[in-house]
Amino acid sequence: MLILPEVPLLTHETLSECLARRFDAQSEKLSEIPHPTLLKDSQKAADRIVQAIRRGEKIALVGDYDVDGVTSTAIVKRFFDLIPYPLTTTIPNRFTDGYGVSRGVLERLDADVVFTVDNGINAFQAAEVCKERGIDLIITDHHTPSETLPDAYAIVNPKQHDCPYPFKEICGAQVGWLLLGLIKKELGLNVDMRRFFPFLALAIIADVMPLIGLNRGIVKSGLQMMQTSSLAPFVIIRDFLGRSAISSEDIAFQIAPRINSAGRLEDASIALDFLTADTTARAYHQFELLTSLNTLRKETEAQTTAEAMIRVNAEDAILIVEAQGWNEGVVGIVASRLVNHFQKPAVVLSVHNGIAKGSGRSIGNVDLYSLIKSQEHLLEKFGGHKMAAGLSLNVKNIQAFRTGVNAEAAKLHPDDFIPQSDILGELEHHAINFDLLSLLERYEPYGEGNPRPRFLIRDAEVVSVKLFGSDRSHSRIELRPLTAHPKTLELIAFRRVVECPKNRPLSCSYTVNKNEFNGRVSLQLMIERLF
């Protein structure tokens, strides 16, 4: 059981003050988005692409198979359709091409200029191939660079140590969008770049960028535009969600997993066709495919998680588990499941033909990227950031990697492994009302950097626990927070069977959400953790 945190008793007023402090000194004004020229090499990259357009040269775009990469690709494709100018777009297949621009991907492209979105910062081999073939390679990315960089024509990445762009935590779609803004200016086009805000909102939320400052401003505006957009993909998203207002959590939990499922299980082109569809019929067809793939993804993920649980050595500080034939597309999600269950960082590897490829997720203040980097002499490839990373290595090096990573982890302070308490406080029973819901809505969108407020119920009496759903996999729990108090609270735990010991009080954290069903709005209390 987790340790019960000490938290204050909150009123609506103190809660509002607490949430407002999250945004101190953070401007959300869209007019204050830093100018694209502050991105190192951005003007050089824009000038070369504009030159290629004016000369009639062949331009190819290489994206990525996650939501950020697919959305980045869709934004660039839609922009080039507006010019209009022919653009070859390709997204590598996770299973046959691997990650990012590579020699194999380049062999399929006939181009004078190749530029990337959301990948390429470690594309050393691709840069060499482009040099050999006389192709100008322009890399736009947002992932953490190594000490050395590919020998490309231009590299646009705010995380380069000498890049002056002041807001570093932007996603790949934002980097690509900023570059397009410069291209628009050089070509003298009459294009309102705000038209892409719904796509940027999708990418920012899905790539778990902090929802503060300019990210927050773009997401707020993008979600509002999504609600009225006539573009086919957003018409379908609205119809599917059926809500009066689209929230960041709708995108994170309902839409992003569907878009991600294409690249995880088959090919990201299915998702790209959805985001670039010009008719609702086409968008609907692609969305149905994505929904089917997402269902299959859930099944694959559940099976792989069950197998991984058995293989884990729970004594290790960093859990590293591998197996032959696991689907590469779900290992990152499985790593997250292991982190949640064991409260430790985890790396999950899928072995094919002697090569292990996988993803890792971290917890607390553990820098997983640095731990993995410490063993780079054993790795074929790696990349990522503090809380999530990807890697590949020869299967014969797995044990040495496991030993080395755990030896490095032993040097860390034990407190680094403790999940940060994100519970704001306790609420009196009478404070859980529609005024609270209105207060919470004022500080949306919620996500990374602005998590939905979590509250604590301490030592409540369990009145009843009921399972519901076609497979009885969801729990409805009725609690009485105060002994002998007549009023109770109902809490929901989706996709979780909660077992409460009899004659024992329950403590848990929960969030307060708006529930809309058949035109009726109600409060929904969602269980987060049991203590």
C-alpha cells in the first residue's frame, strides 16, 4: 500500500489560488510566441525550401509514426497543398523501416531536398547518404541531441545547446509549423497560420508537452477551433466525442490512442489519411479503421503486460524485461503499466532476429535517458528524454545493459524514485458541487505541467462496491466520508476491479470530472489511487 500523504483542507477559494499559481509569469498570449528566426538554422532551412519551390525541385518529407509525427506530416502536407506544390510524404513503418529517416527510407525517395519532422536529430547515417547523393537534408526535431550532430544542410531543434529559442519544450509539430511560417513569409503567401492550431493542439497534448505558456495558449485556442472546424477529421472527432466542449483529456484518452494505433500495429499512413481527409466520408472510413486497430492494440497490450509481469525481476531498481516476438508497437505502453504497478522505472524490449528494440518509462526524479546513455557502448541506437526513451541493442548485450543500468541507478538518492505527490488537498463533502466543477473548468486545459487536480478522501467507510460493464471490468464504489453522516459519495474506477476488505476504511485520491450523457450533466468522481 502507498503511504498516505499529508495534505491541507481546501476551500474553493484556496483551491483557486493554488491553481492560479501554476501560471505565474507564464504568458499565454499568442501574439508573444517567439519569432521562428530565433530557432537556429530556421532561416537557412526556409530559404533552401523556398529556393527548391521556385526552381521546381523535388521535395520529400519524412515524418514519424506517433501522433506528433503523423500530425506534423499532416500539417506540412496541408500547407504544401495550399501553395500548391507537389510534396512527397513518407512515414517510416515501425516494423520494416524502424524509427526516423534512414538509408532504407532514402532509397525509396527521389528528391533534391529531404526534410524531416519530429525525427532526425540522430540520423547520422541518413546524413551521410544524402551527402553521397547530393541531397540537401534539413532536420526539424525536438528530441534531445547528442554531443555530435548529423552532417545535415540545416538542423532546426530548440534543444540544441546554442539555439536561442526561449521556449524549449515544444513538440515536433510546433517546430515544423514555425518553419512553415518562415516559408510562408518568404513566398509572400496569404495564409493564416492559426488555421493549424487544432492540429498543433492534438500534437502538443499527445506528445505530453507541458501545458504552460505558449503551449497552453495554442492548445486552448486549438480546442476551441476544433469545436467549430469544418475540416473533415475534426467533424468526425466531434461526432465521436459528442460533447459540448472538447477537452485536452478527450484528446489524450480517446483520440490520440486511436491515431497512435496505426503506427503501433500496422502503418501510420492510415492515421495520416484520416488527418488529411478532404471529405467526411473518407475521414469516417479511416477513423473506423483506427478504432478497430485501437481495440486490437488494447488486447495486444493486455496480453503483453501479463507476460511481462511474470518475467520482471522485482528486486531490480530499474526493471528491464525482454521476450521474443512481443509487438514493438505496445512495449512503451507496457513499460508504463509496469511503472504504475511496481512504482519503479521500466524498460520493455522486444526481440526479433537477434536485435532487441524497446521503450522505457521513468518515475519520480529518475533521469532514464541519462541512465540509458551511460550504457551507450552496448547500444545500437537510443534517444528520448528524462521520463521516456527508446533504444535498440544486440540481444547478447541485454544482461550487461541490465547490470550496467542498475549499477548507475544505485548511485542515485532513494528519494529520486519516490513518485511526486500530486494531491492538492482534501475537500469537505459539501464543497464537491457544480461550483467546484465551474472553478476547475476555468483552469483547463489539463495535462502535463498542469495536471487535473487530485483530491484525497481519508478513512472513508465503504458502503458498497459494484462491478458494471458488459465484462464487469469497471467498479462503482459508494463511500461515506464521515462516520454516521447520511450523505455518501459515488466514485468510479474504469477498467479496474476494486476489492475493498470488509470492516476497513478506504483512503483514495480522486479527480472531479464533468459527465455528459443524453444531454444531462453530472459530476463524476474518478478514483486515481488507493492507499
